Amino acid sequence: MWTSIANLKENLNKITLDVHGDDDEELEIYGSENGRHSTFSDRRNSHTFAPSKPVSFSPLASGIDSPFNSEIGRYRAEIKKLQESEAEIKALSVNYAALLKEKEEQIFRLNQENGSLKQNLNATNAGPSAARSEISKVSNNGINALKGKGDQSANRQHKSTSLVKNCYAGNQMSNGLSFKHDGKEKYRTFSSYKFRSLQICWKKKLSLEAIQASHESQIKQFKMELEKEHDKLVNVQIRLQEEHKRNESFQEELKLLKSDKDKHLGVLLSNIFNLFNWQRSAELSKIRNESNKKTIEINCLQKELNRREDESSDDTMENMKRLVATLEKETLILMLILARLNLFPFQ
């Protein structure tokens, strides 16, 4: 697009330079011809005419050209400003895209961390339940073992004699009490371990929930920032589209102005060509009239020479011959000028 504008500008400059160059060449040719004609006509005392002055058309051309140049310059300045603003908007869009990508990567990392934390929380929640089940199993096994041992000792005591029963009754009671006491101690240790493990798991759960809540709040904040950046990017894209539309409208107006300028230049050139053709035809008619007058004078002098040939002396004949030769020379020069004008017409 800008290359086409630059090409149009160069073509307009070339056209104006060619027009002014052709004007200067035609004026030089016309001035030289007028100078020659004036030198030839000054040698005669009668039938002289003043050389025509060259006409300058530069003010007209400059008057037509100046408003278009000012309009084109103003549109070029506006287009330059639009290009600068478009470059700034493109840079901002690139920065926003990079920031958006960075935020998306950060949210992805936070989601991964959140998933790992959830897995750890589930594992820690599953650990205490397994420990509780194991502790309950061990305690039940200990109680069942104590009950089985008590039953076996009672059966053995019933099989012995009554005397042995009376002797070892106190010992059996003391042994049963000691076994029950050991089972209670083991149960207390298991329950204390269970309580401590539950406390540790609860603390870990609370810390993990706090970390998860902080991560969720950060994710929400990042989402809000991303939405804001997305809205900004949408606004920037809308502005960029508007700038493109304005630029296209300015380009169309510039094309219309250049087409109008070309039309005015064509009209101006046609007027200049018509004026030079009219001046050329006027000059040719004047030269033809002058040549006809010279021819008539030569014929009159020739007749006068023939009439006085017998009457005049030799000196008079020589003067008349010199006059006739001078007139013939001037007539020949006029004929050469006329032939040159006919051979080299105005281009």
C-alpha cells in the first residue's frame, strides 16, 4: 500500500517536471524564432511587427497544485500518526499475550500443586483409619487371647483333685488378675498412640486445608487478573480495527485527491497545448503574409528593372541588381523559416 503511494508520488513529480521542462523548451524555441524574426524585420523600414512575449503559466499551475499538496501533506501526517499508534497497539498486544501465557502457566502449576496436596491429604486421611483398624484388631486379639488362656487354666484346674484346687486356687486368681492388668496397659498404650496419631493427622489436615484455601484464593485472583487482561486485549483489538478502518478511509480520500489532481493537470496541459498551437498558427500566418508582401515587392522591382533597363545607366542597373539580390536573400530566409516551421511542428 505504501509502495503504491510512493510510486504515485514519484509519477506525479515526474509529470510536473516533464510539463515544466516542455514549457521551458517551447518558450526557448519560440523566443529564438521571435529573435531571428526581429533581426530580419529591423533591416526593413516598413511592414515590421513586434515579437510576441512568451506566456508564463507557472502561477496557474502552482495555484492548482498548492491546495492538493497541502491536503496530501495533511493526510500523510495523519497516516504517519496512525502507523505509530498501530505499532504501539501491536507492542501492547504482544506484551499482553506474553503476560497471559505466563499467568496460564502459573495457574497450571498451581493446579498441579493442588492435586498433589489433595493426594497427600487423602493419603494422610487413609493412614489414621488404617492405624485405627490395626489397633482395634490388636486389642481384640489380646483380649481374646487372655480369655482363651483363662478358660484353659480353669479346665485344667477342674480336672485336678479337690486338694490341688484348694491349694492353687489363690495362685490361679493372682495369675488371672496379672494377665488382665497387662491387657489393659497394652490397650491404654494403643489408645494413646491412636490419639496422638489422630492429632497429628488432624493438624496435617488443617495445614493442608489452609494451603489449599490459599492456593484456591490465588487461583481466583489469577483468574480475575486474566479476565481483566483479556478485556484489555479485546479493547486493544477493537481500537486496532478502528484504526485500520480510519486508515483505509484516509487512503481512499488520498486516492480521490490524486485522481482529481491528475484530471486538473490533464485539463491544464490541454489548455497549454491549445494556446501554443494558436500562437503558432498566428505566427505562421504573419510569416506567410510577410513572404507574400516580399514576393509582390520583388515582382514590382523586377518589372521596374525591366522597364528601366534601357533607360538607366550602368550605375543605376547595379544598384537595382543589388536591391533585387538583397530582397531575394530576405525572401529566401523567410522561406527557410517557413519551411522549418512546417517541418518541425509543435509537439
